[in-house]
Amino acid sequence: MICTTIRNGENCVFMTAKGCGYNEGACLPIVDECNGCQRIGEYETGLYCTTAPDPSLKWKNGNCNFATHIKAAEATKKQKVNPIKASKRR
């Protein structure tokens, strides 16, 4: 349904006919870790995440999975080399 509380006019999964069905009754503002993300929306009441209703929960256990300003460090998998096979290749 269309949000009528914080993100007025946008589609929201928590909005019902009775109002916002999220725990707090409305979306919560962004936290400091969100600064620089492309998913931040500026509304009349402040800055809010366009994908998560409570951004602090996304940052609770590490990096937010929706953060666009964080580059995920790729784990370089070092392949184990068998020394016997390596000597035969030479």
C-alpha cells in the first residue's frame, strides 16, 4: 500500500488500512553508518532509508546488506598446490 506516515506517497509493505504496521508505528531515521549510501531518501521529516524501516537493525551485526557505499572485500581463495603434481608440470 501507499505510505501515509513518513515516506508519503511511496509504496510500503508495512502500510495497512489501519496505518503503519511496523513495530514503532513508523520508519526510523538513518544512523551515522548510512551516510553516503544511495538508498537514502530525503523527506519532510528528515532522512530515511528507502529499503529498511529501521536502519540501526541492519548495522547491528556488521555491515548493512543494502549499503551501496561499502565495498565488500572479496575473499581471495588461495588454492592449495600439491607439490608432487607441481614438480611433474615443470
